[in-house]
Amino acid sequence: MIIILLGPPGAGKGTQAAALVKRFEVPHVSTGDIFRANLASGTPLGLEAKGYMDRGALVPDELTVRMVGERLRLPDASAGCLLDGFPRTAAQAEALEELLTTLGRQVDVCLQLDVPNDELVTRLSGRRVCRGCGAGWHVSYAPPPADFVCPHCGGSIGQRADDAEAAIKNRLQVYHEQTSPVASWYAAKGRLKTVPGLGSPSDVEAALAQAMS
Ligand code: AMP
């Protein structure tokens, strides 16, 4: 089963991805997480991606597609995977289709989370994450501990560079200009299901389950 989870930054893809991978027993392939892991360990890929990531721009397609190709060839992805944050351009969607054809596979469904722009800005600007384990908080809805020390791993809690106001604006604009065509691409192939990303995480989880049934 190959599932794509599509949605603007702040739509709740990370939360829903965790539920979907548990349900379908496939690995979670998040291109944002892979870039961040490379950045944290200072690999050439991470250093190349950093400038783009910090200003909320997309990392070039060629680099991203190559990285996903390597990931999908790992043994744990042989039964499928959940793609989170990829494809993000029509060219990436084309490249993924070609890659999967060479592997004798195809995308089963593209799930799109739909959230209004003003709600996305509120969610992203208040988001705080642990730099150690990635656990998340929100300054208004789920405030982090006063000492900004993660209760799970002891890491420091802070704001992602790309959750700064200017980067948020840029990321949302990039999403609407470059990633919205990906939804149209899968819709044309009859493989797109759109679900409202509002309400509690379990409401959204139920809506996704219904869309897939
Ligand atoms: P995310 O955590 O998915 O919002 O990704 C964080 C950042 O990683 C994005 O703002 C981009 O700079 C980069 N990135 C993640 N996925 C992709 C992708 N499919 N194509 C290009 N850049 C990406």
C-alpha cells in the first residue's frame, strides 16, 4: 500500500501520519524529517538543503527525488509506505510515478487535508518542538513546560526556523503555487480523496478512515 498524505504546512500531517502508519503497518517516509535529520548530523545533503529550508522554499526537485528513490529502495518499504510531504510539485509527482513504475508499483491513494489559511498561520506561529525527539506543543492550545525542557527526552524546546513569520508566509505561498497542482494531478487520475483537517485529531483520523473505506 502506497499512501500519499498531502496538505499545507500546519494541516496536521505529522499527527495523522502517525495514526495511518500504525493502521496500515507501513513505514513513515517524511521528506521534511529526512532533511532535518541530515541537517542535524551535518551531511552534505543537509547542508545543501538548509538554505532552502530556513527560508521556507522547496529543496530542488532533483535532490529530493533522488533522496526519496534511495529511501523507497530500502527493504522496509517493499510492502509500501506512507509518503508525507512528498510529492510537493507536479514534477515530483511525475518522477514518483516513473520511479514506482520501475519498481513495479503504484500510488494507491492520495489523501489531502484541507485547512483554511488563517487557521494554518495560527497553528504554525504557535508551534514549539523538541529539538531532540520532535515532540510538539502549541503556545495557546498545549503550552510547553515553563523551563522549555522536553519531558520525554530532556532536549530543548523551541521554534523551528521555518515557523518564523516570514518563512510561514513563504511556505504557504509555495504550497498554494507549487503543491496544489499535485492534488489536481492525482484527482485527474481518480486517486485523490480530500478530507477537512479541522476538529480534533481523532475527528480527522475518522474522516480519513472513512475516505479510505
Ligand atoms: P516539512 O516538515 O514537510 O514542512 O518540510 C520542511 C522543509 O523541508 C520544507 O519547507 C522544504 O524546504 C523541505 N522539503 C520537505 N519536503 C520537500 C519536498 N518534497 N520537496 C522540496 N522540499 C521539501
